[in-house]
Amino acid sequence: MFSKIKGQDRAIALLRNAVKNDKLANSYLFYGPEGVGKFTTALYFGMMINCHATLEKRPCGFCPSCKKFLNFSHPDLMYIFPTPKLNISIDGEVKSEKVLHEYEAYLENKKNTPWREFFFSQNIEIRIDSIRMLEHRIMLSPNEGLKKVYIIEDADLINREAANAFLKTLEEPPADTIIILTTKKPNVLLPTIISRCQKIPFLPISSEMIIENLLEKTAVNEYDAKLFARIANGNMAKALRLAQDKNLESRDNFLNLLQMIIEHDDLKFISFVDHYRSQKDQKLINEMISLLMIWIGDIVYLQSDPEKIVNVDQKKLLMKFYKKNPQIGDQASMLTEFLEKMKLKLLGHINPQLILIEIYNRLNKFF
């Protein structure tokens, strides 16, 4: 099963050795970029600990324990993730009918198509109710497995009240318990939480490995695989999402934006920017910024190394940009640094429309 996880051999080797040598920690922190296998590794690690197969074949994926883990139905598995307010009981009953269907839809998506993004209709965080449920369950003995496994995904979204309550659990968890936190922002977590966990780093996945995986598991051609890998920037989930859905909404919008920039069409841009307001729009803008960074590189490669061009279907437009500014090679690093700053601003929850306006105005000065 672990062979399905690409690019995380070191993390998996550490976990395998811990099981083999019977040196399991009570608490782990899996940290690294988004979409690189942290949650799947956590799930498979829990499966491995409780799998019925011989050690070298764990996790087998076929025994009753593994199947229950994969279905999120194992009585010794608890999965906590950021949600709207659920009013969840200590026994796990979701009392808020308003968001119950979204909660169930999220779990179905996670089981069947985990690379797909899921957007709740309300703000999400890990709340005190979920931690109280964990505190209640953690004191019980395992039902079927050797260990109880608690996976807390996106632990950086735990609110202050819940984090303080969770600290008490981390201080002295029962010996029959494994707690696994995953996060892409470890610096946001309380230092006291981090200090109580064994830290397992996860790395961005190489473009070559993403391309190989897309060509092997999806129907995309080599050009699309290279494009998706560049857009994904080390995020396998994003690359699979692009390949499976053929979702190039961000690229279509990006190409529209390029036309507005090259033509200095301010009126069209005002109409364009008016559509970007929601959480989903932030994701699209982030992908557009990634595409812009690739585009800047392609303009440089147009003269110096054409074989490296990603947007090979847009060479005429690339040439228009180059003719507007033949000195772009000297300015590329400055522009790339600016676009990286715009990505960071998006993470800071600045109005996405303001980010787009700033990008449009800056690029209009260069082209």
C-alpha cells in the first residue's frame, strides 16, 4: 500500500522501522506542503499497526482491519478535520442538521476521490467539541485493533480553546494510542504541541515523478502532464485534480488575463476581476499566479532554450510579449519574486481582487 505514495520514501522508512522495532511514539506530527501524501501516509500507518498480515506485507489493504480503515469505519480509528460548527457530541453524533450533509459529503469525497477539493459553505476550524469527543474516546480500550489511531488533519486550523484542551491529552496519552497530526503550517501550531510530537517531514514531489505518475495513472498526454506538473509545483493532489478533471479553468482565465495585459484593456479587466470573491476564487488566482511564473520563464526560454517552453501551444502570444519587452531576461527574477509575494498575500486572506489588480498593474509596466 505504501508504494502508492510517491516521493516520501524517507518518511515511510522511518514509520516502517518504528513498527518493526516496536518503537512507536504516542504522538506524531506529519508536516510538509499540501497534496504530498501526509494524510494517506497517516491512514496507512494506522492500518499497518493494526493489520492482520505478516509484518513485511503490512498494510495489506485486504484484511478486515485494513478494509475498515479505508472505509473510515474501524472502531479504533478517529478522524478529525476542520469543519463548520457541528455541535458534535462526545459519542460522535453531529447535531447540526444544517451541515450534516456537507460533513458526510466531505467524508465520501475523502474516501473515494481524495485529490478533489471540497469547500464547506461556512468557515471551518477544529473546535472544542471534536477535542472533547477525542478525550472521551481516548480513555476507552481498543475495540478490535492493537492500537487506537487518531488522525487530526490540518491541525494548524485548531482554535485556541481546542488547542489548549488538546495539550492535556498530548501530555500523557494512553500507551494503546497513536495520535497523528498533519499540517502544512507547523509554525502556526503551539510550540508546546510541536514539542510533544515526533516530527516526520514530508517533501514536495519532483516534477519528474508527478509527470511519470500522471502518464501512468491518467489519460493525459505528455504535454498536459508536463503542464500540470509545472502548475502543481510539487503538489501531487493538485496535479491529479487537473488531470482527472481536465480542469483548466485557471489556464483559460490566465490566457484571458494575458490578452488584457498585452492589449492594456482596462475595461475588460474591470469586468474580469469582479468575478473573484470566494474561497474557490483564491485557489484559482493562486493557480493563475503559478501559470504567470511559468509564462515569464517561457518568454525567456523563447530565445535562449525553446525546448524548455511549457506553453508550446501559445508561441505566438509568447512572441508578442517578448517583442513588447526584449529585456525581460534581465527582469525575470524580479517579476518572479513579485509574484511569489502575491502568493504569500493570498495566504494572508487579503481581498483576492486587490491581488489581481496589483498583478495587472505591475505587468502592464513591463509589457
